Amino acid sequence: MSTFDVFTVAGSGMSAQSVRLNTVASNLANAESVSTDPSQVYRAKHPVFQAAASTNGNKASTAVNVLGITESTAAPDSRYDPGNPLANSDGYVYSPNVNVVEEMADMISASRSYQNDVEVMNSARNMLLDTLKLGQS
Amino acid sequence: MPLDINSYLGIHAQALMVESRRTELLASNLANADTPNYKARDIDFKQALAAAGASSGTSLALQTTQPGHQSTEAGASAAAEPGVEYRVPMAPALDGNTVDEQLEQSAFAENSVRYQATLTILNSKLRSLMTAITGS
């Protein structure tokens, strides 16, 4: 049993949420990146999280692993825009399947979770520092 | 008559260990707030304290000589952890995650205050002991 594992767990949580924030930023930045070819167009990226069993046998601490980044398999939108230099022969361009509202909600959730992990880390650090002061005046 | 430090510190030392364990569990819950199929866990204080009080110094551990042997020490298997239970979720989630961030945050805050309170009590007990020893 080690309360120091809290730092590992909170750190992995912060790292995972920041990967999530990165993907949100990428999706929002590329929301308007159109392409001629539907197989080449940008697809929304989402991270996959997994709970990681503790490596030192501590059953109370479960860190987060980012298994990888998956790309959305939903069909890209096409819209009629013959004036666009990237339009195909029929005048259609394909735009990414990024749902901006979903991404903003994701961003809010990721930043809340990140703040929670920071608070956990600060509290655990204060608790341990106070424990070290036991017996002193 | 020698002083038994365990009985002098009493239940507070065990309470501190249970609270520290609870900190780890709640931190794991908060870190895994977005992990699919993660089930939130917490400690039932009453059960955990009762088990900690009952097992201090009186448990017999099975002798293990090979890695595959089972042990009866507390913490050796997930089922043997006294008081660790799964949280009942208030609302179902599509991805199977049962962590309610607000609930976990408030539990974490409460646990921090309990931990500080226990530390204060332990500190005052130790200071009284020191005063008795040094006489000043």
C-alpha cells in the first residue's frame, strides 16, 4: 500500500486528458479542411482510454492508459461547391465528419477532469507533507 | 510496564491507514472518469475499520513457498480487501463507466479533512507522550 501511487495515477490521468485535449484541438482546427477524395479527407480523431492494472500489486490504484487514437469511421459529408479549387468533376467537395458541438463538450469535460486530477495531486501532496510533520510542534 | 504504542494510538492509527487507502481509490476513480467500463470503488469506513481492528496482530498467515500459493494477508487478493465496494451509479452511462465526478470530488474533499483531523489527533497524542517522557 503506498499513497505515493496517487501521484502516478493522477499524472496518468492528466496525461490522458491532455491527449484528449490534443485530439479535440486537431479536430476543431481541421473542421473545415475539405478534400477532393473521400478516402483522403480528415477524419475526427478520438483517444481510447483503458484502465491499467497497477504494476506493483497495489489493488487500490488504477492508472489510465491511452491505448491509441482511433479515427471516426462515419462517412464524410459532401457538399456542392463548384467554385472550390478542390471540387471534383461533379462540383462536390468532401468535408470532415467533425461535430463541432460534440468537440466543445469534449473539451469542457477534458478540462474539468484535468483540473480534478491536479487538485487530487495537490491534496495528496499536502496530506503527505502534513504526515511528515507528525510529532513536531 | 511497557507502553504498547498500538493501543495508545488506538483506532486513529488504523483510521489513518484506511483513509490513506481511500485516497488512493478515490484518486483512481477521478483519473478514470472517462475510461469505458471502469467501475468506481470506495471504502465502507465502518467495515474497513472493524476489519483493521480485528486483524491487528492476531491473524495467522498461510506459509507461502511458491509464487502460486495463496495468502490470507490483507490486500493479497482483491476480494480480501475489507470494506472496498463498488459504487452504485446514480445514472447509467453508455460506455459502462460508473464514475460520478462530482460525487468523487466531494468524497475526496471529505476524506482529506478526515485525514487532517486524524493527523491532528495523532499529533496531539504523540506530543503528550513526548511531554510525559521529557517532563517539560
